[in-house]
Amino acid sequence: MVETINKFGFYNVLMVDDDLELCEIMKFYLAKIESIKSIVTVHDGASAIYKIRNQKFDLILLDMMMPKKNGFEILDEFRGNPFNTISSVVAMSGTMDMEILTINTSHGIRTFLIKPFDEALFLEKIKKIIMIKAETTVS
């Protein structure tokens, strides 16, 4: 079932993960949200930093363990960023490591997914962020 999150706009997504298969799965899940306009995928941290510095995204799916630059280095890019905010980030990791959770929380991350995750949980978390974006856009 295709679902419209809001009637106010369409959203751009940046997917940062070195697992190509997982990226395809997440794209399949995101295709069910009608208000997702575009999905940009990068597979290393250096490419993610370039995108974050130069393009506006409404949602950023960020794997914490990446080649070239890890997720923590990428999170530092949000300080003073004119395009993107930390509230748009969903951090993802294959482990429930307390250090990873602590660092994410200290950076202001509010949404975290442990891989592997199922479609329902993934969509629930994504929809919450998009709904908040819609409410702040309208206000």
C-alpha cells in the first residue's frame, strides 16, 4: 500500500551505507512513501560529507561504520551546516554498542535503528521524522 505522509511537499533522502544490498532494501521500503521525491545513495563517508555540505536533504539514513569516514566524523559536519540539520538523521548500526549510542546521543541523534531491521519498524521511524518535518514546515 502506498501511503502519503503529508500534503505539503515532497522529501529528499540521503542514504549513506556501504551495504549495497541493504540500500536496495531501504529504497524498496521508501518507495512505499508517496511523499519521498528522491533518494540519493552514497557508499562511503567522504562522499556523504560532500553531499551534506552541498545539498539539502529532509532525511539522512546514516550507517555509523563506513569506509573513508565513519558516521561519527560525518555527524561533525552538521555543526553550522546551512543545508542539513541533525534532526533529519536516522543513525544505523549493526551493533547495539553503548559507545555508539552514547556518541550519537551526544551529537543530538534522536532516532536510531539496529540492523537488521524489519520493514514495519523502518517505516515507523521514517514516518515520524517526516511528520515532524511537515509540522515544522507548516508552522
